[in-house]
Amino acid sequence: MPVGSPDRPISPAEQAGVIRVAVGVETGSVADATMTDAERANVGSFKMLVDQQEGGRALEVLATGFNHATTWESTAERQIQTGFDATTGDRKARSPTETDNFRRVRETQDVYNEYLKSGYEGLIDESAYGGKSIRQKQDMLAGQAEDFIKSNAAIADALPKDWTGNVDRYVMRDAVERVLKDPVFRKQLTERLNGLFDPASLPKDLEAQLLTAENKLNSTSQEVIRLEGLQSQDEAEKNRQQARKIKFDTESYTSSNGIVGGTKKEVLENLGIDSEILAYKQAQKHLVEVITGLGGGRYTTADRTAAEAAVRTAKTPKVEEHEILLNESGDINTKFKDVERSLATTATELLAKRGQRTSVKTEADNLAHQRRAKSQEFSDEVTGAIRKTAQEYLVARARKLISEYPQYKTEITASLKAEADEKIKAQADSRWIEEREEGWLWRKRTVYSYNEKMTQWDVDNVLNSLSTQGNPDMFVETFLTDAGLTVEQIAQLKQDKGFMEAQRSSLVAKLLTAHVAAGGQINETTQSALRMTPWGKKVSAEWINNSSEAKQEVERLTGKPVSENSLEDVFKKKGSKGLVAALLLALGIAMVGKGIF
Amino acid sequence: MDVNPDFVVQKKEIELSLARTILTQLESKAITYQQSQEIAKFIVLHINNTSNTQQLLAFLQSLALKWNFFQGIYDLYRLKAGEIVKTHKELEETKEKLSTITNT
């Protein structure tokens, strides 16, 4: 009779037992030793409802802190009681949830009933499950419990007909564990469980482990065989080498000596030549002599017969093996030769490639060398071109100037040529070429158009030129010529001293200003040259220092007050570019304004 | 007031998520049993008063502020709620358009 049916109502004790087990079932997974049983029960109930997808109800249970026993008791009782029709005794249709709950109840109930019936005592032998985790033990126990249930006819009859036989391991695990704490039960269950121990319940991975180990063993065995095979091959190779050696030595010996003397025999034996093989060789040799008559002997047919027999006798198994090896060694020799040829070919190719690489490198070096040579050549060419062009231009200009100033022929020629040569020498580079103004033209440009190419030397030289007594207007004339004025026009302008001087001073001022602004310095040479100009002579420290106009101009340009001696100092000072430039500018302006010239 | 059936389903899912979260915290001993009761009481008290998405969102937000391990649920539902609101809005707009058409 199924427990819980009208004919077999659950007793209060059993119900209490079920509840007690169920409490353990439901709360077994909540690891909180500080919880009271009631709390633990509530949490268990809460969890159960969560598992049943009843989130709202779970929260209510937890919030109200329902006593689990009460809840469960009601549920269990209801489940048990409603599981059967009071009239027909047939099982009522239940919801999946109810079925699940009922199943849980029945499972735990059945185990407990069995316990009650069996009266198990004692403890489980832990050694049977030693080394396994709690989880594994639990799973094993659950599996055993499942089998236990299945094997028990009474319990089987009590199970619902729709029971699929899949014990909820969660339920059983904790139930069994809880029950196992009962010493009476444990002892009795031990025997049953041990008897039902199923190797299939071993950890699944053990099977995999065994398979792995077996495979490993197989592979290891194969590895051993492979190694042994290699060893065999190695041995075979050694034998072949030995055979080759024997062949060589024997042939060498037999070709030179027909008789094996004691000494030679010792030598041969020291070479490792086996005596059996040696005897066979000797027998062979004799047979050859008998057949061919070489060696000087006269042999009969009987001698030949005997010699042939001797060869056969001497051909021991070892000799046969040696012969095989010799044959093979012949092949090996051929193979070696092939390899050597191949190597030689490869070596030749390698050498060829190496040589090619060398030649390529050489070629690259040659190209680089050529390039360097060409660049030098190019450089020389350019320099030569510059020089040539400059000289040509120089000559042309010189001729023109000389035609205008025949009295200065010597100075013009010498000066222009010298300066052009100097400049060409110092400035023979591509930038100069890009300027397309060489020698004289470049020189000229610097007068009224300062550029970064101008050096201190240039500035000094300009000023020196300006100070030359013979042709102070030279630069101005050049400027005017480049401006497009004709010789006649320039001649007329030159009549206007004021104009010429103004132009000259303006040009000088601009030149020096730009020079200083670009980082150039007004050094002693510059100053000396400046002072040696017709108007420079009149420029003195006193004038500089006392010139109110100059001071005002400098102050205006620099925004700084100028002391009485500061202008002179500034003028001499190196590094105050802005101030010096301003001074020079002011100087130029002052000179013009004052009509110093 | 008729409650949107979709909202009812959503609410049940939320309840389950909240319960599971409490269980996880209990099992990991992040909270005590007393605290879990307190939390559950708070939830039961407030969640039953929600009847639409906005109210539920507000509740979840307050819950997350009190117990930050509920933040994930709040964020998730907020994300989903956006879609729900949009869907609902689209539905309303579609209805309006339909009514416009049918009434002309």
C-alpha cells in the first residue's frame, strides 16, 4: 500500500520524520552554521520556492519568516492527502509543481521508511569512499539510494506510476546525508550500500583517465619500438660500415699480398676483421688462383674441386651475412657517391652564389665608388662651372666698367677678380648656383639686398671698399645700373653729390642693419671701415653720444632710454642686435638728415 | 485599472530575480538571515504597489540605492524598459494613426 493513501495514512511520527528529513533536504545547501533551525528552515523553504520559479511567493516566505515546518508540513500533508482520491483511491492529477514536491516527499519518505523498516545501525565505512570529495560521495550515495529504491520491491510499489526513476540528487543527497548521521541507520545502510556499490558510479573522468593512461602506454610502447628500430638501424649501419672497411682492407691486402702472414693477420685482426670472414676471403682467393692459374701454381681439377669445397665450408652464416652487407655496402657506396656528387653540385652552386654575392657586393661597391667619384666630379664640375661663369661675367663686367672708367682699369680688374675668386672659393655650393648669381653679381646683390649668405667678411669688405679712396661710388653705380639706368643717366646722377651720398648711406645702413639682424656683428673691422668712409670720418663717438636726433631715433625704435655713453657702447657691443640695428638705421637717417656729406 | 499583461510577466520575472539575488547573498554569507528578511519585507511592501513600468523602475532604483547588489537588476530592467516604453509608445502612435485613418 502506498504510503499516504487512504489505507495507509502517514503517521504523525512518520510525518515528523519526513519533515525532519525534508528540513535537512531543503536547508542542506545553505551553509550557515549560525542559523537556527527555524531560520535555516525558512531559508530552505525560500530556496525551494525560488527553484520552483515562484519568486513572489519566495519573497513572501522570507519576509514573513514562516516556520518552514509549518509551511512544509502543510504542503506535505496537502500533497500527500491530495495525491489520492479519498473515494477511489486513485491518484489525482497533480500540477508539475505538485508532482515534483510529492516526488521529493515520497523519495525522502521512502528512504526513511526503509530506514525505519531496516533499522540500520552503525556507521558507513568511510574507507570505501576515501579520497573522494563530499560531492562525489553524495553523488555516489544518491546513486546508491536510487538503486536501493529500485531494488526494493515494497518501495517500488509505493512509487508513483509516473515516476521516471530519476532521483533528484539534490534531494537524495542531502536526505541521505542527513539520515546518515543517524548511527543506527548508517550501520545498516552501510551493508546495503556497499553491496550495491556500482563501479559505474565512479567519477566519470576516471574512465577518461584510464583511457589516457592506456593510450600513453600504447604510445610509449610504440616509441620504444621505434627507438629499438632505430637502434637496429644504427646497428645495421655500423655493420655496413664495418663490412665496407673489411672489404677495403681485405681487397687491399689481397691485391698486394696473396698470403696472410702472421703479422699481417694480426694487423687485420686489429682492424677488427673477423677471422671467419678472413678465412672465407682466403678461400676465395685460393679458388681464384686455382681457376686462373695466377700465382704461378699448377692446379688440377681436384684442386679446383677442393678449393670450391673450401669456399663453401668457409662460408659460415656470419660470412653470408657479411656478404649481404657487402652487397648492400656497395649500394651504399653508390649512394654515398651520389650524395657526394650532389653535395659537390650544391657546394658549387653555393660557391657560385657566394661568388655572385661577392660580385654583387663588388658591383655595389663599385657603384658607390663611382657615385662618389661622380659626385666629386660633379662637384668639381660645378665648381668649375661656377668659376668659369663667374670669370666670364667678371670679365664682361670688368670690360664694361673699364670702358667707362679707363683710368681705373687696373683696380677694377684686380679688385673684381680677386674678390670673385675669393667668393667662388668660399661659396662653391648648390645654393650659390641656385642663386644664379656668381662672383660679381652675388657680390653686388649683397650691397642692396642682404641675404643670409653674407658673411662678416662680406660686410667688412663692403665697408672697406666704401672706404677706398678711388671709387666710393662704385657700389652705387652698380645699384643704379641694375636698376636699369643707363650709363648716361648714372653719369648725370653722379653729378648730384647729395643724391649719391644718400644712396650710398642708405645702402650701407640697410646692409649693416640686415647683417646685424641676421646675427652678424659690428666688429672692430666693421667699425674701422665705417669710420673710414667719407661720412664715417665725421661720425665720432661724441657725435653718436651727443646726437639728440640719433638718440631720439634709437629710443623710438627700441622703446628704451639711451644714456649718454650707451650709444657708443651699444655700437661696439656685440649681441644687442636690435639696438645696434636701430642705431645703424638711425645713423643712416641722421647722416642724411644732417647732410654730413 | 487594467494592468498591462506584459508588465505582469515582467514583474514576476523581476520578483524571481530579486529572490535569487537574496538567496545568492545568503549563501555567500554576504547578508545574514535577519537582513534577508528585512530586504524581503521591503520588497514585498513596495513591489506590490507597482502597477506600471515607471513605478517598478522607481522601486528598483530605491532598492539598488539601499542594497547595491540589486543594481544589476535595476540596470537590466531599465534597459529593457526603454524598449518596452518605446514599443508601447510605438503602439500608441500606431493606434492613433489607425484611428485617424478609420475616422476619416
